[in-house]
Amino acid sequence: MTPFINILKDPTHRKWIIGAGVLLICLLFYVSRSTPIPYYKLAQTNIQYTILATGRIAYPRPYQVIAPISGTITHIQGVEGETVSAGELLVQFDDYNEQQQLNINQQQKQINTLKLKDTKEVQLPNLQSKMSQAKVQLNESQKDFNRQQILFSKNMISKLDYEKSLAQYQQALEAFNMTKRSLGSVNNRAGVRELESQLAIDRSQLAVAQKNIQNKQINAPFDGIISSLYYTVGQIAQPGSLIMTLIEQKNWLIEAQVDQKELPYLKMGLPAMVAVDSYPDTKLNAHVVYISPQVDLQNGTVTIRLEITDTKPFVRYGMMTNIEIFSTRFENVLALPVNLLNRTPEGDHVWVWKGGNAVPTTVNYDTLGESWIIIKNLEIGTPILELTEKPKKRIKLGKEIVRGT
């Protein structure tokens, strides 16, 4: 203490000590009156670029089972919430009259089929055999008559023998012509062709009857779940009536609108996490399955669809969702939050803390979505202030801004 007291007694030393104290007090006052400005220290960062969107579960849409005809419902498959298989009978209408008509058409077709078989396999072969025999008999009778005619012209036989030969020939000719007419009739109008034509009509009528039976039934178009039932057995439905609704059993699809600026970062198959509004804490895995080739010019958006691959019982058609799509990952880049960039007609710049002052500095950068830019012309560790204009008061470095990647 003695040396320090001696220094204070010296007028020269005392003057210097007082001056230093005053300077220190002024400095402390200056610093205490300076405004702290948050800053971001430029550093190499790994950025997992994500695309955020909201969407709605849009597919598969509820399938409406509509009554194609009017009639009394005699059967309805299942209850609400029950699963059905593709092709399974869902609704049966009363088809008594249609079944009766089907039986009639089947019997008529069976009768004509048997007739045609009998004609082809029995009647035709018999007539063809008779035709051959009649032709042989006609040839023999004609030869005999020709011979008898020559002999009669030479007065070598009696007229009675000649007339007898002529009668035999005419009888053989009549038998041949009659058999020929019968064979032609069986082959044409009264036989095979007529029966074949009738069978074609029978098949057509049978197809109509079968179609009428089918119209009395509604089968499941796909594997699905009955979501709603509007009719019960015994009720009469009119054409166009809604009988039930089905939801196809397949992965849900979300439809969302994304800003067209995100197109460079969108591609098929990108993974995503989805949360429905009703269950925000449950994350569902999904991936991009569709990107529209067209842009909505009015809104500046593009339609995308994502398939949810997780199966959860609470997911329903029409639910709203929050979507996070994981796009490109950028490694070791000098990334800066875009809100620290100042865009002016003179050029884009940031406020750099340099030598205790805020210095506007022009930057070269690439845009990375809506949240980040990649700086090209500044060094690692450069402190960048959160300023939008030149400060009018004294400033100092405030709290460092820390952003998640």
C-alpha cells in the first residue's frame, strides 16, 4: 500500500491515474448504451433440404354402389366395417321372373340342339343312303328301258313288255326325285339350316336372359371395406339409388399443392413423413408417387401425391395432413438463413460485423429453397448481423443465432 500511496502523492502520477479511470468509466458507459444485435456465424453446415406442405387424403375415394334397376332386395352382404373380396356378391334383387325365363330359354335351346343332332346324325345319313339306292335303281331302270326301247323299235318285243319297262323306269325316276327333294328339304328350309338359325336365336335369347339375371346382382369391383349401408333386405330400390359405399383396400394417397419453386428439389420416390391433424404426434412413412406435369398458373403451385406406406386404423378418407418431404442433402456448405439477406436495387448484401462496425457486404450466393442461401464469397466464421438497414445507434454483438439443419 505504501508505494501506491506514494504514487498518488505524486501530482503527475495522480493525473494519469485519474484520466485512466475516467476513460474506463466512459468506455463502460458506451458499451452499456450499445444495442445488442443478434448475429449468425458463417460455418460449414449440412443441410437436409425439406419441402413442407399440407394436403388431404384423397384416394382411394369412396365407391358408390348404385342400383342399376328397380326391385326388391333379397340379400345384402355384410355390415358396415366388414371386408369384401373382389367379385363377391354384394346385393341381390328379386329375380324369380328372370329365372323362369332363363329356364324356358335353356329348355328351348336344348330341344333344338337335340333336333339338330338327330337331323345331322340320323335323318341325313338315312336320306343320303336312300338317295344312293334310288340313284342305283334309276340307273338300272334307265339302262333296261333304253334296251327295251331299242328292241321294241325293231319289233323284237311286245308292246306290253315295252310299257312294263317304261313304267318301271318312271317309278324309279319318281322315287329318285322324291328322295332328292326330301334330302334338299332337310339340308335347307325344313332341316339343318332352319334348326341352325333357330339355335342362333335361342343362344341370343339365352344371353339376354343371363344378362337380366346378372342385372339383378351387384358384385364387389375390388377388395374393400363397407363404409356405409343405406338399404336393408326387403326394401325396394329404384334405379340410381345409393345402396352402399365401399372403400378400396389399398394404401392411402395424399394430394397436396407445392410451390412451383420447389420443382428443382422434387422427384419421384422421395421419402416423407406425414401427420394427420387429428393425430399430430403420430408420424407416418410415405413417399412421392406423382408429380403433375402442369403448373397451376393462377396459384403458382404444382399438384403432387404421396402414398402412405404405414397402416394405421385411424386414417380416413378426407383427413387433412401435414407433410415433410426429404429432398437433397447438402454437405459442408456455407449456408445462411435467407432472412439475413438484404435485397436492394443496388444489389443483395448482408451486414458483416467488422472492426466493431456493421459493414454492408455484397454477396454471391445460390438459393436453396425458401429458407437458406449458400454463400460463395465470404469466409468461414464471418459474423453476419440480423439487420435490415444501417444502424442509427451504437451496436454490439448480441446473442448468436443457432439454426437447425
